[in-house]
Amino acid sequence: MTENAGWKDNVYREKSLWQVLRASQVLSASQFNRRAMRVGYALAVIYVIGNYIGGVENQRVLEATARVASALLTVTTAILGFLVTGFSIFVASTDPRTFKALEETRYKDTNISYFKEVMFNFLNVFTVYLTVLSISLVLYVCNPLGWWPPLMPLEEKLHCVIPLFNSVVLAFACIAGLYSILRLKSFIWQLYQSLLIAMNVRRLLTEDARGERENDGLVK
């Protein structure tokens, strides 16, 4: 365990949510996530180009967008509730001394402690799911250039452009859903690793406390 005399300064180093999100990008940048996102982008481009060349009907794209938005809305709402509840239990049931020990331990080869690794990942994945929830809510209610009444007259004038635009919107929604799944996967794995570290730290703290009591008994 690496001792850090200025652990309190490290805790308050990040002054804004933006700084926290930037720092947390280092933690979630796994090779699997990058490759999965590249495959997702490639499939999205193929889908949009295929719809443009094949002349897909706009109504079919709108129906698919509505189904995707509804699924994302349901899943993200449930996962946000799970994240808040589960993380609250984790924080409430952990000894504050364990958090201090985690802050004094560096995460792998980074300058980020295990304490910040847990907190940053939670804030990152929470922000991601809140963003995806907002996107899915907008798509579910408005369904751009399709069911939103103020834009309906544009369908007759831009009958070639609107299906293409809606295909891009659908592809973007699918990419957002894929990214949220990958972030949740990384968060669960990193939380599991941090729990193992916390268990070991708690065991060491218990052994130290037992040793101190035994020493006090010998002195008396």
C-alpha cells in the first residue's frame, strides 16, 4: 500500500464534474470497449448507407426509432434506480477507515486512488445513463422529423432527406445504447475489483486493531 501524506489534498483535487469525467475516461478506456465501439460505428454507417441506397420508407425508420427509444427509456430508468440504490448501500456499509485506505492506494499505473476509481466510475456511468435517458425521452416524445407536428410539413418537401436524417438519428440512439452497456460493464467489473481491495483493507484493519488490543493487554 502506498502511503500518501497529502491524501486529503488528492480527494479535493477535482473541482468540477467536468474534471471528474475527464479523469474517469482513463479508467474506462479498455481495448474491448474501443473495439466494440468501432464495430458499432461501422454497423451504424453501413445501416445508414444501406437505407439511403435502398430507399427505405420513412415510416419504418420511425417505428424502429420508437421501439429503440422505448427500450432505452425502460432500461435506463431501471438501471439508474439500481445504480443509486446499490451504490448508496455500498457507501453506507463501508467503514470510513476503509475509504481512507483506498484513497492512499493507487489504482494500477495511474495517479488515481482506488477510492476515486470507485467514485469517478459511478459519476461517469451515472452521467452516461442520465444522458441516454434524456436522449431516449426526446426520441420517444418527439421522434424528430416524423411525429412532431411542427415538422410534419417538411416531409413532403424533403421526402428524400428525412428518411436519411431519421436513419442517422436511429443509428445514433443505438450507438448511445451500446456505449451505455459498455460503461455499465466496466463499472461493474471495476466495482468488483474495488470491493476485493476493500475487503482486504478491512481485514488488515481488523488485524491491526486486534494486535493493538493484545499489545495493550500485555502492557497492562
